Amino acid sequence: MNNFKVEIFLFFALFLSPFCKSEELYYFFDSNIHPPTPFFSAASFDVSKSSKIEAEINKRLIFNDAPFLTEQQRVEKARSIINGDPKLKSLIKELSHSYKYLEKVFEFQIKKVPAIVLKENGRNWIVYGQTNVQKALVLIRNSDKYRSVSSLN
């Protein structure tokens, strides 16, 4: 019985070891198309979040008399609406945070989504088109380029 427990422990240790040694793991996706990852150690970034927040703000800031107002009057009316709507204030704060959220997209030069990035040993390993983080890690770690770099370290 103890031998069985040791085998189970070794299995999980070997199975999880590739995931535990990674420095940073990121999952970039569009929630309109891709599922959020259930994988616990990946930082998830929904690249469509900013546009969803902008659309919600635009729905709340519509006023019919805008064409007849000067630009200054429109700004004042918009400020008045924002000051009277706590949800709108919250959305505007969330919008500024969502743009900071996109900094990682530019940092890793993500070209399309879904994308999974493993930042390890000073390198960025990117897999496009994969929503399963575990499969992406297997693809990265089984690549010849990763193995050649890993053997040097």
C-alpha cells in the first residue's frame, strides 16, 4: 500500500513539475470567442474587455439633444451625467485599468488571440491558437528550440 502512495506521489510530481518551474504564464483571449482558462497559475487577459466597457459607457452617455449643443455644452452635460451615475463612474475607472491590462499584449507583441505565453529563463515562449494552457506548455517544452535552450541552462 505504501508503494502505491509513493507511485501516486511520483506521478503527480512528474506531471506537475513542468508547470511549477515556470516563471510566468499568461493566457490572452477574446471572451466573445474563447473560454477563460480554468488553469489556476496563468494570468488571464481578456483583450476585448476595453471595447466592452467602452460600449457600455457609450450606451449610458447618449443624449438626444447633442446635435444642437455646442461642444462645451456637450462636455458639461456628459460630466453631469457621469457625476449622477455611480455605475458610469465605476465603468470609467475600470476602463482606465483595462488599458493598463493591455500593456502585456504590447510587451509580448501578441499578434492574435488566443495566445499563451511562458516567460522563462529570460525568454518568451508563445503558442497561438491554443486555449488549453497545459497543451500549450507541452507544445513549448517538446519543441526542439526549447530543449536546445534548456540544455544550455
